[in-house]
Amino acid sequence: MPEQKHAPARKKNQEGPNTQPAVAEDRPAAENVVLKLQQQVGNRAVQRLVQASGPHLQRQTPEAGPAPVEEEEPIDTAGLGVSGKTPGHGDLGNENLTEPPEVQRQGGGTGGVTANVTYTKNDPTIVRKPAADIASGHGQADAAGWTTPKYTIGVPFANPSRIDLTVTLDFEMELASEYTGATLSVLQDHESGHVNIGREKGQTHLVDDLESSLESNGALSRPIIQTSIATATNTFVAEEGTASQDYDSVDYQRMHQAYLGARTPLADLESASATIRDAAAKLRSFIGGVSVGTQGQAAIFANDATDACQALSENELSVLQYNPEFKALVATARSKIDEYIESFHYDLWIIEFSLLTDTTRTALETLAMALEGFTWTAPV
């Protein structure tokens, strides 16, 4: 420690009535003891000794600064991180069936530990390969697609009261090279559901639960960190697997219908289903008639198309969501709605107004919402 200078003790006749000269005269000797102890055993031990020794050694001169802040020793984080992957999940080749079946935070817990987790969810890496290679690679006959979540947890810094972690999720999505166009869309959209499940379970178990586990401790150590990470990753793998299996068991039926619609001409679908025929016909009528006649007639066309689309069963909806011809009808109808609404919109300098009646606007907006149901999105 640098040498400290002290003012000499005052004479008795300079002291006030409440001063204690003897203590003042002893002050340099006491501080020399502290300095000597600091050199011998270090600051931490001396601080504990001073706190237990009473006011004699604790008394400081006016020139003395505050006591140094005790710093925590960092924890060796080498080898605390972990990388791994789940078994993955895939589509089991329903495209070949021909008959439809019956229908990122910062914590601060109460345990005295703060855990900071940076969560990165990367887009899937798509690999195209023959379906046979996908099936043999994962030991699943007829698999046409497979998604494998991969996790990496790093520990850049840790001490007894704070830990910084990085959690990264990557996904390898294998898609059969035989699949193209609409059938490829069915397969890839299904596999995207597995990506969403992995991301959600990663947030729950690799971020939230891991933070809570670490922050519940009074102080951190390597064994505590290792145990918390192992528990989080094991739970993630198990829960992601269960959720993905549940998802597959429900979505395979929808996929079967989607594959059927993807490869079947719309005329054949209309011949097989009066409800599909009516929905397609009403959309064609709306497309051809919305731009002519009165607003009242446009509202009628829109309402008729909405009713016909909403009358479709869940299976029929799944069939039409990937049928290229029906999707073209939906896209055209959607653009007609926008064009019609815009044709009644006026911008006069700084004033904007529309001559579209509330009845017609409501009919058009309701149809637009119904048309959104023809785009399937993977559950989040």
C-alpha cells in the first residue's frame, strides 16, 4: 500500500472539552499495525480483523479514504458450456397416399445471483437430399423430411454473484429432393412447425428455467452451474420431443389433405365436392362482378363469397390451402378487394376521405379475413 501521511496530534490546550488526546496519540501506531497486517495476510483478512477489533483499529484520520471494495474472484468457466442436439422429427411420406382418411433478458432473483442470458434463434439450414437418404439416415421408413434442433450454451463469464450465458439454437431441415412446387411447400411448412416448437421450448427451458435455477442460489460455483445447465438441456430435449410428437400426430392428417390438394386439378376437386365447387364459383363471381354495378351489388358478391368459403369443412380447407389454382383465385380476389377500396379513396390536399359506405366496407373486409384462412402457417 502507498505510504499515508498523518497530521501530528494536537496539544492538550488545543483540544475541546470532549476530545480524547490519548486516542489521537495512539492513532499512528494502530494504523501501522493495519498496514503491517495488510502486507502479511492481505486486504480481506485485515478487513475481517478490523471489523472484529472494535473502534480502536477502525478509527481513521480525516485524510484516509473509504475502505477498498472487496472484489469476487471469477469462476473458471472453461468447459462449462455444452453443445448437443435432439433426435429430430420428420414427415413420414404422406404425400404418396391417394385416399384421404376419415376425418432475449436479464434476471435478478431472490437468491443473490443475477443471470444474464443472450438467446439467439437462427433460421434453419435447408438441406435437399433424396427421400431414401433421409429415411435411412434417421431410421424412419418413408421419411420425406426431417428437422433436427441443435443447441449450444456458452458461459463467457461467471463469479459467485453473476453469470453471463449465451444460448444458441440452430436447425437442420432436410427436405426430400423429389418434392417440388406445392408438395414441397406442404413438407417445408410442416417442418417449420418443428422449428417453432424448438424455439418456444428453448425459451422456456434453456433461458427462463435456466435463469431461475441459477438465480435461486445464494452463490454460484462450477458444480452448481454444471448441474443447472445439465438439467435445462435434459428437460429441453425431453419436452421438445414430446411436443413435436404431439404436433406430428395431429398434423399428419392435415398434411395428407394438403398433399391431395397440391397435386389434384381444381376441376377434379370441384367435381368431388359441392362445397368446394360453390366456394370456387362464388369467388369467380366476386372477381368478375365487384368492379361493376353499385356498391350494394359489390357487397352482395362479397357476402356470398364469404359464406361459401366459411362453409368449407376443415378437411376441404386443408385440401384447398395448397391447390395452386384455388390459391390463384384467392390472390386475385384479395387484390380486387384492395383495388375496389382504393377506387373510393380520395386525397384532396391535406384532406383524405372515402365514398365507400360502411356496409360495403364491412363486407369487403370480412371477405378479406375469410381469405386469410387459405394460407396455412405453422403453429407458434
